[in-house]
Amino acid sequence: MQQIIDQMGRQIKCPKKPLRIISLVPSQTELLVDLGLEEYIVGVTKFCVHPKHLRISKKVFGGTKKISLAKIEAAKPDIILCNKEENTKEIVDTLEKLYPVHVSNINDLEDSLELIMQYGSIFNKMFSATKIVNTIRNEANAFKDFIKNKANKKVVYLIWKDPYMTVGRDTFINHMLTLNNYTNVFADYLRYPETTLKAIQKLKPDCILLSSEPYPFKRTHIDEIKKIMPSTTVELVDGEYFSWYGSRLLDAFIYFKSLHY
């Protein structure tokens, strides 16, 4: 057995080489695959959409907030991977009574890179983990040089409609906005505050970013907002690059460059 400490500071004991892995977090599922661990994944969530074939080839145990405990028990996992934000405390409390449960806690880029290295250590994939981390660091550093001469913009990043919801300061998305030299006009708020178009209008943002997830904003929503704020730039953005940590970051900074031309 090996003893590890997750990103919540919890001590966990699990096999030295876990061969049966359940991931209840989409971005972490993708990371496992990119680390070369696909064959050891025995279960995922219905939201684990990358790679696409995984929900066909692996057992699906529900979503990130609701799971089938019976299906998980039948899979006999060596370790279950969760996240403080994606999964509920109730899920973690229930599962950790039965299995080793690793909980990630991602607030910024460094947290994400730390998680990658933790997985490298837990699953004996340090070479692959180090390669991914070094590539992301290089891309991030190159992007910092690219973005430093770009004009700062006041932005609102919308993640939901009816009601409209945005992001506050203590989120990974806010950190990614900051890396893009965007000023989040809701940075004084916590987590994911509700708002209205009238409230947004009063804040006079330069740009409103409509995320592709979790709400699937479309071009029709741009037209709706432009009717109220015709002089404000409204853009659709790929939410995965702003909210998915792990190996999704390998391509994130290339995507971010495309937003600033």
C-alpha cells in the first residue's frame, strides 16, 4: 500500500499501483487518458465527454452530483477520483467509507499542475506527468509574453441563463480570465453569483463572454443581449478551455491567443 495526501490535505491509503480507477470528474478523466491510464479506468460520469468513446467503452455511474453506489460497488475500484467543486461532500463522505478517495481542489494553474504530478506519482506515470506539466508551463509562459502588450478588458463571463449566472473571484475560471488580461467585473463576488442583464449593463463591461458550458450558449443569445447592450462586444467562448484543468490546458493557451487578435 502507498500513503498519499490529496489536495484537501486528507491522508489516503491505496494500492501501490491502482489498477481499477473510477473518475467522477470530466477533466480528470481526460487527464487519466492522456497519462496513458485508459485501460485502468473502470468507470466515469455521463459528463466525461473526452475522449468521446469512453462513455461507451466504460461503465457510467451517473453524474458529478448524483451517482449509483450499487454500480460503483460492483466495479470494485482501487481508488476513486473526486473534486471539491464538482462532487458533493455527501458523495465523498459516502465513498470514502468504502474506498480510497482522492479529492482535488483546483483554484489556479499551479493547483492544476500539482494535481497532474500527484496523479503521476499515484499511478506510476511520472514521466508522462512531467512531460505534460513542462509543456503546459512552456505554453503558459509564452502566452504571458504574448498577452502583456494586449489591452486590458472589463469582462463578464456567463455560465448560465434563466437566471443568468457568472463567476466570482474564488474560481478557476476567474484565474483563467486574469491570465487573459481580463478584469472580471464580478471579482468582488464569491463563487457563482446570479445576475441580470440590467445589472450587467450598469457595470459597463467591454465584453460579455458566453461560455459553451455548462449552459450551451448559442449565437441567438448574442442577439438577445445585443438588443439591450448594442455597444458591448458579446462573444461565444469554449468553456472547456476556461474551466477544465488537467491536460485540457495543453491546448488552452493556443486557444486563448485566438481570442486576442
